[in-house]
Amino acid sequence: MRKEHYIQPVTTVEKGGLLNRGPILVKVLIMLSLLSFALFSCYCVGEANAASLADIDHVVLFMQENRAFDHYFGTMAGIRGFADPNAQVNAGRSVFYQDVDKTLSTATDYLLPFYLNYQGGDWVDATQCMTAGSNGWAQNQGALNGDLNNHWALNNTPWSWGYYKRSDLPVHFSLAEGWTVGDMYQESVIASTNPNRVSWASGSINVAGGPQSTSQGGVYIDNNESPGCEGTNLNCYPLKWKTAAEYYQDAGVTWQLYQDTNNFDDNPLAWFENFQKASSTSDLGKRGMSFVGLDKFYADAAAGTLPQVSYIVGPAELSEHPPYQPKDGAWLQRKVAEAVINGKAYNKTALIISYDETGGFGDHVTPYHSPKDTPGEWMQDPYGKSGDVYSGPGFRLPFYIISPWTRGGNVYTEHADHSSQIMFVEKWLAAKGKTVTSTQIPSWRRSHMTDLTKAFDFSKPDYSLPTIPDIAAPSVDSKGKYNGASLCQSSHSSVRPTVPYGKQNPTTALATEQGFKPVRGQLTEGRYLTFEVNGYALAAPTSGSTVTATTTTSTHNSKAQRFVLHEVTPGGNQFTLTSAVTGAALSGLGTLAINDLGNGKGYSLQDVATGKSIYRRRSHDHIT
């Protein structure tokens, strides 16, 4: 029996300069003897212990509206945000520098991300009800600009590049950091609400070459809800393929969509023909189309009587869809989270909180997507502007998982999108003895998007609860109707701040919080990593190619112990490492295959050329 030591990776951020961009804490397994590990040909499918996964009895899926990852969490420590050491470079400058022409400003030719409340005063309240740009297909494909991802200001709006901080989003930060935040979760479609919620409900928008036929609705990339099509096999309505909820129904899995009558028309099941034709007394009608209300969800969560799968669709004014306020959505998120964590079945429940699409806000990470012309993924732009394009996955969204198995301020780094939630439920139900496999998810998504299981550590459940900040209840009018956004807009002459053209510097614009996060899931680019084991951490050499092992610190902030990963192939598990201090490649380590062993076991590091695992000598002096 071999002896194992676990490496605790950390992300830290300090003030001043490029190296202030914090490293991320990663648990990496280092072996004391030379061992060979099999590499995963597809790393995205988790290997969580089935018996432990089966301990979950309730999965709650709660989707909000129209916010991008950088827009909410770009300043957060320990994630792929404004401290990204792998930020894409276009024509000599990073993607953070968005192109600006003279129609926007004569003072500069670029725009950096900017804090929406940088002017202080009433702006802290005013920007709560601002809008940025468009969430439409054309505007977002234009901002993407053929994967240069540098036309947010030009082809969407300059406000697309604005962001909030922790002080503006205390509840969001608390929920994300109290449990596990995912920093590589993408919208399924580079488009608006309906296509993304359709993907959340079914796993597809019917791009040609995918599982569906064109007679089932054609490619659905806009919010069309008028019977018929908007073009040849384009945005046809209603949709006629099978939803995940119908698979659950067929398998005898209990489920319920919780919504009030004021649901912002955000129930995606209502856009499918089978649900439209279902009688109000049928299972599909009662579970997917009725208005049982969110109060029913709170009561069921408190009593521990939630169904196996719950969907939550909130009221329009609490959805966070601009101009609806983040703080009002935060109140709803807190209420949902507290209903779950204070309920009788919290120790058997996983709450997954996500957003449907970016709402016209930008993100600096160019989407991870399929190779050109992949069936079910690529198509000719039906609007004739962008040529041959991929439908998605698109830009990153806020995403976090609340459960006893995701507690502890972790960052989950695997590639994911809305189909990942369907695949997680499938994997969980398989552990419960039920075979539920949707045939609607395109094959590339099923192979390359994660099933989320590696976000969980079933070996160490943590039932402690963080303190979620208090937040004021949303404003209501004399009739009890939510009116926060309208009150905000009427209280301020302008809700869009002045764009700071020509007045920016990267030190201020890209400043991030100090700190670190333990890492879960297969690694991806975009963070400073510290690899630790048994009180020691890998440290870059000052000369030569020998990587040393030096004593760790409680703050995990030694710059010599920071490393940057560079992927060999997009979406793969092979990386080269560079020193965060010198930028030099660590040739002595070569190309490493790095795999998350899952369930808290740590990570294996294997030299690709030799097939040998990295090991730590007893002297603690070197890693070879």
C-alpha cells in the first residue's frame, strides 16, 4: 500500500504590480514513489463515489437572469478574473483592452474594465438599475469578433465592460465564497434568454447536425414565441423535442417547477409543445405549468419534503435582468438559500445557482468551444453577418453550488454550461439506481462539458453554515407590487455612469481582492497556482531547472511558489508550467498530465514524456 500526501494549492493576491494577481489553492497529490497513472482521454466526466453521490436526495436548480462573470466576480480573489495570467493577447495588448474608435472617444483607443461606481456618491444606488448592452445574437457575435473578443465597446456598448465589487454584491459574494464558485461556467448559446433557458431545460437549441430534426423546431437563437418560424428552420415555435423534465417523469423521478404568476415568462417548459398541450390535471401540467408559488418551495424546503428535482423561476423584478436590481435578486437568492440550508433535508440537498446569459455585459475569457464545423454546434449565421460560427458555449456566467459537500470557499475550474446541470442530475440518478439519459444533448457537449460531480467532496461533508449578510427587502408599491427598478430610475437623472475614456490605468482598473481558494475539478488556465504537500510547496528555481520544495505559509503568498499553467490542447489535461516570478518555462518538469482524482483525493502529476509521476524526496529538497 503506497503512502500518499495531499497538496493544498492556494491563490493569493498582494498589492502592486502584475504579481498581485492571486494564486489559487489546489489540492494536488504527490507520490513518494515513481508511479504511472492512466490519463483520462476525456477529463470532463466526474468519478465521484456513487454511494456518496447517492446520499443526495434533492437537487434544486435556480436560474437567474442576464449577468456576466467578470461583471459580478472579476475582482474576487482566487478565481479567473481580472488577475488572469493567461489573458488572451490581441495585437500586443491583452483582451482587457477593448478597442475604441473615434466615434466613441478621441481621448484613447482602448477601454479597460471599469468599476461602475467609480464616481461615488449616488452612483452606488443609480447603477443598480442601469442597463448595459444587448443580449442579442448579432451584438454578442459582434463583440466576440471572431474570437478576438475585443469589440464589446464597439459592437455592444462601453457599459458592457463595467463591473461591480463586493460592496455592491455582498450576498452574491457570500453565497459564492461560502460554498463553491465555478469560474468556467458558460452560457450555452451566445444569445438571449430563451435559447439559453431552452438549453437549461433540454440540453439543445437544435443546431443542424445535432440529435433533433429540423421539423422539431429548427435552430432556436432568439426569443421568438410566435407560432411559426422567423426564417427557414430558424426560431420555429413551439419547440418539439423532449425536455429533461419529461425524462424524469418517464423514470418515476419526482420533480416540480416552482413559480409565481409573475414569472417574467422565464419558464422554458412553457415553450415546448408537449407542455402547451398538457392538461392542467396531467403530470406535465401540474409539475411544469402550474403556479404553485415560491412560498410553496420555502415550505417544502423547510419541511424537508422537496421533490427529487426542483426548478425555481423567480419574479421578474427579482430576476436581476437589467434594469432589475442585483440587490433585489440578492434578497431572493438569500431567501432561497436559507430555505434550503435551514431546512430539514439540507444534509441531503444540493442547490445549484446559475444565470441564463450575460445580459449585454462582457467577459474577458474567449469561449471554450468545439472545433470548426462540429455537427450540432456550428452553423452559418442566419442573419448573414458573421459567417460560419459556433452557437456556443458562450461567455462565462456567475455560478455556485450550495451543499454540505461544496462548503468551504472553493473554486471549481472545469468547463461547464447549462447542459452540465442535466448531466449532473443524470449522474446522481444513476447513483440512486435510475437510468436517465437524455438523447437531446449534442455529442460534443456531452463529451466536453463537465457533469459537475468533481465540484463535490463526498468524503468530507461540512454541515457548518456561513453568515449570509442581511439585505433589505425589495421595495413594493401601495398595491404590494415590486417597484425597486422603477423607483431607482425615477430617483436618478442618469443611471449610466460616465465612461472613463483616457482616465484609466491597469493597476486600478484590474485591481483584485487579496486571498486564495482551494481548487476543485480538472485544471484549466487563468490562475496563479501553488502546489503544496505536507507543509511544503513547489518553488521555482532561481537558476537551473530543478524545482525545489520550500516551506509553505499560512497565507500561501510566496511568489516563488506561484505557477502558471499553459494548456497544450484546449480542454485537455496536459500543461506546461511557468514561474509566476520570472515567466520562465520550467523545462525540468516538461509537459505534465494533471488529473483531479476526485472526492478530495487530490491531484496526480505525471510527466508525459516518461510516464512517471512526480515524487517528493524525503529530504524535502527537490521535486523531480
